[in-house]
Amino acid sequence: MGWDGDEAEWLELAQAGVLTSAQAIALAGRGIVRGRIKLAIWRRVCRGILVTHNGQLTRDQQLWVAVLVAGERAVLAGAAAAAEGGVRGLRGERIDVLVPAARKSSVRAPRLPPDMAGVRIHRTAILPADHQQVGRPPRTTTARSVVDAAAWAGSPADARLVLAAACQQRRVLPAEVVEVLAVLPTVRRRRLMLTTLADIDGGAEALSEIDFVWLCRRHKLPVPDRQVHRTDSHGHRRFLDAYWPEHRLHVEVDGAHHMDAGQWAADMLRQNEVWIAGDRILRFPAWLIRANPAAVADQLRIALIRSGMGAPIPLRVAAGLH
């Protein structure tokens, strides 16, 4: 048996040149497989997995290795699957894979070479057909991938980042992620995900805006309206990051782009127009909301009280800011 058949060529192409030992032997014969490995024409990646060259693994090949080492009915999952679905900025050092919980074989990944990303294999009892995406390699849908990536993220902030990135980039709708959560009642961080998705659906787009809403809830402050549109004195439509219409209080959350001089000048002119119209406006850099939320909450609380919020809530002023 040789390696020139149509089936062999198709399989090699379909799996980016990554094959299980069983696949290679079935197509080429044990002798040819051993010979090509011995002559360094092919490479053994790990126990049971070969690649039809002797160079470094590409990203596509890493993904295939992860799925094939996980075994029967394994699918790419989590951040790696979301990245394959088009979500940018989520690629990590580890590749997550899902396998059915009922499968009795081991889910421990074998020892892998230095040019292969780490692989973590998860069991799941809930993986309906509509959570699976046909692809090469097979993976979970973007909505399911985002849920798993948020559940497996290193921190709640990282989990919110996953949700914000996927929705902001229009790779998935909040409602689609909520549908996945509906059939995963015990998934880790489920409540956090539902709240974050509600914030996104309510108008918060950037992670800094989502962090700001969480700050308000954590410090028992009223949650603002988000992405409220107004028309300025020149007839231009403007969007406000956060707004309390009953208090005429407006908060802008400044990201790194506000370091640009032109953008800064334009924002200052827009802010002046808001002040002229009679609204109060507060501005906070995104990094301060994460680094010292108590200081932000204190200033926000004072502004709300002075605009008629009601009985004051005790202040917790951060040291060094006054």
C-alpha cells in the first residue's frame, strides 16, 4: 500500500497533515509509516499522533493535535474555538477540548513537545448537536465557545472580557449566549455571565463600560443608562457612555485612545457643550476604574447626592487622592 491514493491525500489535507497512527497505518501500511518516521520524513508528535513533515507545528496543526489526542468525539472548545469562530484577542497558550462525559477512556493529554501548546481536556454531559459547529477541526459553536471560555477564564474580569470581545466584534449576539446558558444551569460563573450580557444588551460595549456598571452595582449606586444618544448644538448625534437623566449627570470612561491630541480636543469641546447645556459631567480613565474603584465610587456618589439622589451613603475615600 502506498501514500498516493486520493483518500490519503484528502485526509492529509483535511487534517493539516496531522494523523493518528491508526489512520496512517490504515492508509499507508505499518512498514511505510515506520520508514518515514525513521528517515525523518514524518515526525511523531506524541504517542499515537504523527505529522507528515519534520518541521515546527503550525497553529492549525496544533489545533488538530489537541483534538486527536483527546480521542473519539472530541471537539475544540473555549477560547481556541471562539478564536476559530472569528473572535479576536482571545488566543491563549492553552487549547481546550471537550469530550463526552460518558466516554470511559482517559482524558489526560500525553506528554507534548515544546512547539505544541498545552492541551486541557474537559468532560461534559451537555453537548447537544446545536452546540457543535461543523469545521476542521470540529469545534463548539461560537456562543457555546464563549460560555466555556468565560467559565474557564482565570478571573471574573477575564470572563467579562471574553463576553465583551465576542459581542463587541459582532461574532455572537447576547441573546445567543443566553440561549446556551439556558441549558447549562450549573456552569461556573453563570450569574456573572447573565448580568454581563444584560449590560451589553443594554448598551455597554467596551469592557471599561461594563466594569463601570459593575462598580455601580458593587457600591450600591443607581445603574446608569448606557450609550444614550443626544444631539449637540451643531445637530450632530452623540453617544454618552453613562447617563442618569433624572440627575442630569453624565460620565465618560476614557480608554487609551483619549491620549491622542486630536481626539482629546474633540472630546473636550463636546464636554463643554454638555456643561453649557446644564449637565454635570465626570470623566474617569478606564485604568482607574479597575485600579481604585472606591475613589471613583466616592466621587460619583457625591455628584449624585448633590444632584438630589437622597440620603447620603457613607463615603469610603481612597487614601492619597485628597
